[in-house]
Amino acid sequence: MIATDLYSKIHSLLPIACIDLVIVRHNTVLLVKRKNEPLRDQWFIPGGRLIRNEPIIDAVERIAQEEVGLTVSRAAHFVRFDNLILDTDPFGHGLGTHTMSLVFATKATDDNQVVVLDSTQHDYADWIRYDKVIDGEYHHYVKQAVLARFNHSYV
């Protein structure tokens, strides 16, 4: 792990490589309510940083397990790239957050798995019908990720 002070410095200077997940169960998508900046108190898709030398599919599995306690299919599919620039940051350096995010669609390996949240990152999780996400008051990034997933015929 990177020490917080070093990561804060990196965060203030460089875009952060992230993997975000559209986790699907039937016609629903798993959203989590963020506990921290950026986007505190907003519903978002699970995601996290890509670790140096980590194969992307391993990152998909690791992030799903760490963020929401789910074992997901290795048959994840890339759905979109996004360059997300936000005004807020988790460190208070005042320079915002810039992520370069690869979004993957996947599904839990067992529909009966229980979501177990990383309590330092999220307050709540919910499976929401994809059309409710598209039509609802969610962040444009979430809507675009979900729309990209459901405009394809995989997962």
C-alpha cells in the first residue's frame, strides 16, 4: 500500500488509473452510496485503483471482493473508458480528483451472494433496475456506464 501522504501528493499531480464495475443481476445493477469524497453521499458503481503490474481481470475480481464482498465472473467485458474530472478530492488538497477509468460489466458468480460492503468506503448498497438508473437522478458517469452495459448483449 502507498502511504497516505505520498498518495495524496500523487493524487494532486496525476490522473489515477481506476477500474469501475457495472455488476449485473438479472435486470438490476449494484450501486453503492459513497461515504467519502469525491462524490460523498452519492450513489455510484463500485470501483477502485488499478495496482501496478496487476492484470486487469484480477483487478476486477479484487475490487468486487474488496468493495462489495462479491465473487464475480472472470468473463467481465469492457464497456467504456471515461476520463472523470471532479471538483472534490479525498485529501483536502483542493485540486479535485482526476481518474482515467476502465469500466467493466460483470455479474456475481452466484445470485444468492450477499453484498458485504467495505464500511470505510460505502454506507449502503442496492440492486436497482437499470432503467431506473438511466431515468433517475444519478451521476452522469453512472448513467453512461450502465447505459453502455445494457446497450450490449453480454453478461
